[in-house]
Amino acid sequence: MPAATQKKKGRARDVGSGQMGPRAVQKPLIRDERRFLFTPPERTTLAQQVADHIETLVLAQEPEPRIRLPSERALEQQLGVSRIVIREAMKQLAERGLVHIESGRGTFVVPVTPKVMSKSFALFLRQNRISYAALFQLRRLLEGEIAALAARGATASSIAELHRNVSQMALVARNIDEGHVDRVEEFARRDFEFHQLLARTTGNPLLEFILQPVAEPLLQVRRIGALVPGAARKAKEQHARILKAVESRREERARAEMLAHLHYVEKLLQQKNEHRWDPGH
């Protein structure tokens, strides 16, 4: 074979990184340049920068009820921006849910509490017509794990609180069975309290915080369900079984008892409340 031919083939082999033939030389390093489309960074307005700055300062403070922000004039002087910018920044903070503007009284920091979250969550359920079936699906995912974690982290004091709650539920359930329908409201509250106590027993404040908005929208259907003959007594017995599993540190048993309880309540409410089985109604 001529030397020139050998040299050409050797050169093609080097460029192709071990691949033979001229096609390897023409192979592009980047197959599709359209993947690399860059857009300019988002520009923030002065009002947005002021809103971000105020949010940072507010969140750095210890949470207190009814914190009022300085007046527009004071903020104008302190931050060195116009009143128009201050007003736009306050509007943005209100849209974020961080402040509440009261005409003639000032601008107040909105405390982020489970109660506030409950109102927003209930509004979300109605606006988006989320079904109670979807809500119970969420409860099963959340509260099954809460029961198991409560069994793992329960203390003597938390067990005592749960026992006290179940005893109160037993008394109210007996009253309802005897025809005292005026006790239904208290039973619904005790029922809700039991689930909150379990969440607190886990030792994870986030679980207690998240559970309230999820469980509170069901207070009305709890009241209706408690009017079914024997339903209040049945719910109390199920709570007692959950408590027994928690007290004996049986995590899987606690989870199973909670899931059985939620299944019973969901089916009960479906049968009793079929025409209202949608929070959007």
C-alpha cells in the first residue's frame, strides 16, 4: 500500500477519536444547538426590591400578634424611596399574604398560623371544587404516618392528654346516644382535638401545623356524621384503639387503626351526605 494512503487513513483515525472513516470526522460535537437558548435575566422593579427588603426584615423578627409596620411617610424617609414605590411594595406584600392593609389604621403583618392556613385551604377547596374523597386520600397519607410516629415518640404527658380526650369523647358520645343532640358540636371538636393531639405527639411541629388546615374543613361533616345512631360511639371506640396502639408503641398497628378509622368515617359520610359530597357545594 502506498505511504500517502497510509498517512491519510491514520489522520482520519486520529480526528475521529478511534472511529474509522471520513464520517467520524464530520460528526458534530453538539448535535442540537437549539437546546441552548438564553433569555435575559428578569429585571426587578424598585418596588419589588423594597417589598423583598421589607419581607426579609419582617421575617427576621420574633413572631408577635398584630405587628404594625411604620407609616408610609416613615418608610419613605427610612428607605429613601418615593411614596408611590412604598404603596406598590405594600400592595405586593399584601398579594403575598404577608401583610394586611386596614384603611385608616395602617398595615399589619399577617401572622402565619394554622388558623390563617385553614381559611386559605378551605377557600382553595371551594374555588377548585376539591372533593371530600380527595381530601380523605390526603388524610390517609398524612394521618396514617402521624399515628405511627406518635407511637414512636409518645411521652407520658402526651399519652395522658390523649386518654383525657378519649374519656371526654366517651361521655359526649353517650349523651348523644341518649338523645342529647346539642352535644354534637362538642363531639366534633373533641374528635378534631384527638387528631391534633396525635400530631403534636409526633414531636414534629410541621405535622401539627399542616394537619389543622386539612382536618378543619371536615368539622361540618363530622357534626352530621355524629348524628347517625351509634356513629359517635363507634368513632370513640376507634380512637381508643388508636390510643392503645400508640401507648403500646406498636407503630404499624397504630397506622392500621388510623386507616381503618378514616375508611369508616369516609364511608359513613358518603352514605349520609351523598348530595353534599363536594366541598364546592
